[in-house]
Amino acid sequence: MTTAGTNEPRAERSERGRAERDGHGRRGHALTVVVDERGIEAALRVFKKLVIKEGLLKDMKRHEHYEKPGDRKRRKTREAIRRRRRQAARSRGRFGDRE
């Protein structure tokens, strides 16, 4: 059973959406880039954008060496603080500084 406008079954689409919302992205799935009439250079640019968007390079670098559990917890905390600050700055810019 497919939905209008896509060739993807409904169950797979909802499952993929849930995984992306949970922050797991497409972990375990292969990145696929099709080379068409634009050539290999365009496909390579698309592939590089996908790799950066998925965070694969950052993930590979992080897994080069063992990360102790305490260090991992500190890194996660720092990332969460940075993410919250960025969201707060965006909302201030969007809605003005309401104090």
C-alpha cells in the first residue's frame, strides 16, 4: 500500500520518520546517491552533503579512540547546553527580546 506522491510503503515511511525524530537518524542504512545525466561530480557533491548532514565524519572521529563513560557524559552535557543556547538565540531573534 503506497500513499499518493511517494513510492514508499506507508509503514516504512512512518518508521523512518520516528527514527529521525528520536535523534537516531538513518543509522544502519546505506547512503544512496544515483549518478544521472549531471555526471559523477554532481553525485559526489550530493554524497558529501549527505555525509555531512548525517554526521558520519564526526561520528567516525569520535569512535577513533575509546571514550570513558565520564568523558562521554560531560560531552553530552556540553552538547545539550550548546543546543539549548542556540535554540534560545534563535527564538530571541525570531520573536524579539521579551524580558
